[in-house]
Amino acid sequence: NAGVTQTPKFQVLKTGQSMTLQCAQDMNHEYMSWYRQDPGMGLRLIHYSVGAGITDQGEVPNGYNVSRSTTEDFPLRLLSAAPSQTSVYFCASTPVTGGYEQYFGPGTRLTVT
Amino acid sequence: AQSVAQPEDQVNVAEGNPLTVKCTYSVSGNPYLFWYVQYPNRGLQFLLKYITGDNLVKGSYGFEAEFNKSQTSFHLKKPSALVSDSALYFCAVRERSSGNTGKLIFGQGTTLQVKP
């Protein structure tokens, strides 16, 4: 299994540009989530999904959209990038039942200028 | 409000000495508790968890953690630190009442520096 994969690894955007961060998992996990990591603030939940077709907002959803058309994929869209969205973004997945721990992707480092 | 606190930004220990990374939480009920480790430029790796049962849980790489309900703490420990343990450590909690949403609340992280 590849686990949780994220693309791209690095991205530089100009203010106002849009882009999609990709996330995929091959473990057939129902639950997927997006976090952002900022220095001294830990990880904060942006959006999450408990299954295909179901998404909900986390702690810091503004400026981001998600959709979940398949179990495997959970893309994160930045509609109009702002410097405040400069961060490292992590995707994670977990089965709804069982182990409880989340499996994290390697992250995408995004810089908005 | 639900929160997780890691009171130390950085912990410094000498190789071979015991280490403790502290975590306290403020979450209703009896939460699930986790520790993750992050090496530079990598994603988070799961270390250990407390779900129920014995208050002392053992995890990967010789780490263990003790759940203390009265103090609402879940400190990470290791009897003998290695230089390779140097990394960023995160404590996280999940409410049992969150059902199948699985949302995690993270602490701000503690950098562990183990010196030779």
C-alpha cells in the first residue's frame, strides 16, 4: 500500500491565484481530513469527510473548499490564495471503526506571495 | 473549550537519560489520546494511543505514555533517550462523543532535542 499520498510537495502561488492540493489513500478508509500546520500552533483541522459525498467544516475552513466523490480522493481547493494561507498542509485518513489513529500524508508546503 | 496543552516548546535531554514530554487536555468525557512524532520535512507518524484499560501504554521506538485521569494528563516517556529521537512531538485527543467523525485536537507541539 502507498498509504496517504499528497501532491504537489511544494507550491508557490501569487495572491489571488487558485489551486487544488491533491490527496489520495489506498487503504479504503472512510474518514479523511485536511489540516494545516503553522509554527507554534500545532495542526488545525480545515475540513473533513466521513465518506464519499459527505464533507464538513473543521476549525479553520474559510478560504478552502473540499469535495469527496470517491473513497480514495479528497482534494483541497484554495479559491483565491492569500498570504495567510502560507502553511504546510497535511491530509490524513482513518477507518471509522477499529484503530482510531490517523495516517498522515507527507505534506504540501505552500507559499503565497 | 476543548484544548490540548503541551507546556514546553522544547525539551533538552542527554543521550541515555530518561525523557518526558508533557501533555494535558481539557476535553469532556473520557477522550481517546494519541502521540505523534514528526521528523524534519516529513508527515506525522503515529507513536501510541490510549483508548481504554491500563493507564500505561507502550508504543513504537520504546516510547510509553501514562494516562492520568485526575490530572487530565498524558505524558510521553522513554527510559533512555537516543539522538535519533530528536524530533517534534504532538499530543492529540479525540472526543469519544465525536462518533465516526474522528476529529483530532492537537497540542502545539514540543521539540525534543537529544544531545550526544
